Amino acid sequence: MRVCFVSRRFFPAISGMSIYAINLLRQLVAQGHDVTMVSQYYGDPARAKVYGGGPPPCVEGVRVIGLEAIGEQASGNFERDIDAINDTIVAEHARAPFDILHAQYGYPTGWATLLAAERLGVPCVVSIQGGDGHWVGSCCDTHRIAMERVLDHAGALLIGGKSFAQEVHDRLGTPMERFTIVPGAVDTDRFTPGERTDDGAVRFFYHGRVDRRKGVLDLLHALPGVAGRWHCTISGIGPDVEAAHALASELDLSDRVTFTGYAEYDSVPERYRDHDVFVSPTYAEGFSNTILEAMASGQAVLSCRAVGVTDCIRDGENGLLVEPGDVPALTAAMSRLVIDAALRERLAAAGLAECRRVYSWHAVGRQIAGIYEELRGTRPATGIDTHIPIAPCRFRAEPHLL
């Protein structure tokens, strides 16, 4: 099968989308599919410093095409980039016809891919994976209309869990039956438990975008009250790196918190293995790749009762949950995990077993390929109103939020 996968972000940007994309691409190639990836990227040095940027690297067995998000970087003109994505898909189809188009993220990539699908007569799959479900469309009528048309007309809508699907339904009115639940997944061959040196201190680990929306500042505020012996590592880059460093200094945490910065994806499994407890005090997820990586690495998980988390973590069973933004509760839960070694071990063992059974990329990759096969040869939606008025939008001032 000839597959065109259109990504909103890919490496060297580190994000859940990049991780999802690389694992799906590897699975599709292993299954014998012919895959082309078209990926946007940041070339602007300021954005690249915060989010990672530059052309996407080669992926074995995949034709990779990078498109710099020039319109977005210049003025938040996402529509200019939509034309570039659409035209690239059409040109690649002319070179060798596709059987299926699959977009990551509803806007701009999902909208561009939907337009290309109608233009080419090729079925289209769209994965709703993060901000596109949480807030894109709340910013202006332009993005709302585009998201609604993607959600109404894509051949299949993939989403990580029922809680996230319910949020999109409540916000944009998409019928629940439009969604196909495809859970997040992890490469259980790469992410495995390791031997840890026991020096008596519990090692907390935060890995991901360093962003207050992911709860990293809440984590720092919680740490001074945590009981017992512990150390915390914060791994990643993002818009709040400087604020996090300043807060750690203000709270006199410099000796107990280490910032390790950007991490190449292939080096990440070893970082997990060096720690005991994964802390993700996030406010919302599509489906958290980092939580699954932590589970696969044999860590106990502490997170929040947030969209995209409650689909995989059950409080007291395979992790601990607190309310988003509740710093005292976060402090208390971290203290429990320092003091109670049996609790840490029980949660870690339950998470590892479930991850291997339910969230392996081998199983999820087969599920997605099965969805492609069901759509293959079907006709995409036609007669879509492609005209969308350009309305004032806060993402034009803060395009990095999208």
C-alpha cells in the first residue's frame, strides 16, 4: 500500500507527535508498505531554540519531505502553509499514486490533507492528537470552521481515548461515533526496565516539553515540601525553560533538581532507566507518550486526573493521580512515593505489565494499518466548502501555541 503521512512536527523537534510519527513509520515499513512522509518544521532560530527545528531527518525505508512553516513563522499565516502542503501531496501523488493519506493534527495539516484527498480522489485519515482537540478552533472562526470540516469529512478520525473524544465532542460538536479509538503506544523493545543504583534517594523524572501547561512549574512548586531523600531531573526544552530555571533557583532547589535539556530520542530510554518515579502533572493530553514510555521503563507514574491521562492511568492501581494544579496534593503524593517503596514497586509492576499487554506499537500499528485497508479504494468526501473567511486569531500573535 502507498501511504502519505503528513506530520505537523517531526524530529529534530521533540514532541509527542514526533514520537508517534517515528514509531508508526517504522511499523508501516516493517509491514511492507511504501511510505512517504511530508513534515512541517521550524527554521526560525528563535522557535527552533524553544521547540527544536530544522529539516526532518531521514527515516529508513521512508521518503521524507520537509516543508518549512514559512507562513506560520512570518505572520501566523497558516493558510499559506496549507497551500504548500496540499501542492506537495498532489505532486508526490503524480510521481507515484497514493492509496491513503494520513494527517497528524487537525489543523493545518488535517485541513490541507483533506483538501488534497478531495482533489485526488484518495481516502483520508486524520489523527487528533493534542492542541487540535483541546483548543484549536477556540481561537478564531477560521480555525473553528476548518476543524469542523475536517471532523465532519475525514474518512476516519483517530483519537487516543474516550475522554479526549468527549472533549472534542463537547467543544466542536463532533458525534462520538465519528471517532475511532486508537490508544497511544510505546516501543516496548526500546523502552525497558533497567538496573538502578540504590543510593537511598528516590529519583523523580520529568521528561517532555518544559511548559507550564504540562505542569512543570507546579512540579517545582511542589518539591520543597516533599519528604525524605529524593532528587528530580527535568528533561526537555520548551517555552518555560527560563521560568523553570528561575523558579528552581528561587525555591533553593539547585542541589536537588537537575535540568538536562534537549534529548535525542534514541538516548531517552536510558534516561528513564536511571529514575524511579515519573511525574507528569499535566493539565491535558491527547494520549501521553511519555507516560507510556515511563510505564514500559518500569517506573511508577504520578500524574493528574486530566483528559488523555485518565484513559490509561487508574489511581492506586497502575499509578497515582491528583487534580491538575493542586500543588499540595502533588507534594503529598510524591512524599508517599518516596516513603513507601512497596507502593512504588507495585505501581511500577502493574504499569509495566499493562503497557506490554495493551500499548505496544506492534499491536497499535496493526490496528492503524487495518483502518487503512478498510478505507483503501473508497471515495473521499466531495463538495466540501473550501472557502474559509480569515478572522482575527490569537495564534497569529502566538503561533507556537498551535
